[in-house]
Amino acid sequence: MYDTGTESVALSIVVPIFNEEEALPVLAARLRPILDGGGEPYEVVAVDDGSTDGTARLLEDLRTVWPQLRIVTLRRNSGHQAALTAGLHRSLGAYVISIDADLQDPPELIPDMLALARADGLDIVYGIRTDRSADSGFKRRTAAAYYWLMRRLAGSYVPAQAGDFRLLSRAVVETLKTLPDQQQIYRLLIPWLGFPGGQITYQRAERVAGATKYPLHKMVLLALDSVTSFSAVPLRLATAIGAFSLVLCLAFLTWALTVYAMGRTLPGWTSLIITVLFFGAVQLFCLGMLGEYVARIYTAVQARPTYSVASDTQDDHPRQ
């Protein structure tokens, strides 16, 4: 076990939170009895991702009656994955479980995940959603398409229907901390590390309160970040499209010269416009793909932190 320099913590629960004032009381009511009943030292690392509602006040109120609750406050909204990174990097437990505050993933499975990791010597336990009937039809179809695409681009090692409800050993967390400070897509990165893992399945529930923090545009951005972070296939696709376009262009040129040699040429305004538009669209598509990768390189070169911590109650009141 890694030396944390503090009192031994067997389990850390990392909860990224953004504007969840309605869900927090329910989360505490369900999560605390499970952890208190485990009989092991634990901490709950609640990462407030720049909430603008009453989330910060509610967290402070909960902490007065829940000493194991630890509040990490980010200076601004940095995004779900960045908030998750902040919680993972600051966690102290020998095992770390991440879970969202909306309770679509059941905290009642935490003891089972911990027991499976210890019994089988696993470093990772994935929560697998075998039943997503609580989600809308659109959400189910887009999620299925996302995992289908990721498994083909990033690799079959990516578990299907595994979100951010998972258990990590301290060895995995320490490995993650050594990686460059960039926006990470953990549902792809963690399987890629190759640590031994297992699975626990469950039925995904509805949100206990509030609205989803992953609307359509954020889902699209997540998919785009996932593709460009873990695969060069889009670049190869752009090259293939360019090569295919070149073949079409040569074929069209051969046809045009043949028709001209036969003296059968006619004014071809329509074919000219179609050709120009087609190749213009292909060029813009290829430039767009290149631009996405250049943007990621630009962001990496800037080396800006993905999040900034304003306060951590662990630092204010260190354990003796």
C-alpha cells in the first residue's frame, strides 16, 4: 500500500458534483449508511465543479454532521472529467470508487465491488449497465453508438456500457497521476492501462433529481474527444477520402478528355458545379480532421492545468 502520510484510509469515494443541490440530500442518505456499515476507514471526496446553485452550502452543512466528507472546491466549472481527475489525484484510499451524484449508478454495489477486488486480486472493477431502460430511447441509441464506435477505433478492450462508476486500486490511481496533465477520457484510458479488471452488472436508474449534465452537445464533444484522444483513424480516413477523391478526379479527367477527343463536348455547368462542390466538401472535411488534432497538440503544448483547486478541507484540517 502506498504511504499517504496520513491515517490509513481503506476506501475513497470520489463524487464530481455540479449544481446538484436537489440530489445531495438523497445521495448522503443512501451513501453514508453503506460506508458506515462497512466498518473500515473511508473518505468521501466531493468535488464541487464550480456550482452556481446551493450545492456549496449544502456540502458545508453535510460536513458538520459527516466527518468523513471532504470537500474539494474548483475555482471554475472545468467539466466532469476534470473534476473526476481532481478527486482521483487527491484521494487517499487504498481503493477509490468514483460515482456520480445523480444516483443513476447504485451506491449499494460499493461493498460488492470492494469484495470482488479483494477476493480476485483485481485493480479495476467496472460497473456495467446491462439495463438502461430508465434512459430515453435517444440516450440508449446514442450510448450504444458511442461504445460501438469506441470499441472499433480504440480497441475491443474497452468494456461496453461502462461509464465512470468503477473501482480503482491505489496502484492504478498512482499510475494515472504520472500521466501528463491533459483532459482525460477515463472510460478509454483506464482499460488501456492493462491492469487486471472485473465487472459488476446493474440496472441503470433514473436521476433522483435535477437535470442531466450531459445534453446532446456535450455528448457530441465527449465522442469527438474520445476519438481524437485514442485513435488516429480519422486522420487515416481523411487520407483515404483524399486518395479516393484523387481517383475520382483522374477518372473524371479521363472521361472529359475522351469526350473532347470524340468531339462530343457540351457546356457542362451542372457537372462543373457538382464537381467543385464535391471536392470542396472533401477538402474541408480533411482540413477539419487535421484541425482537431492540431488543436489537441496546441492544447498540450500550452500545458495549462485542466482544473484549479480553490480549497480542500483536507488541507484545512489535516488528519493527525
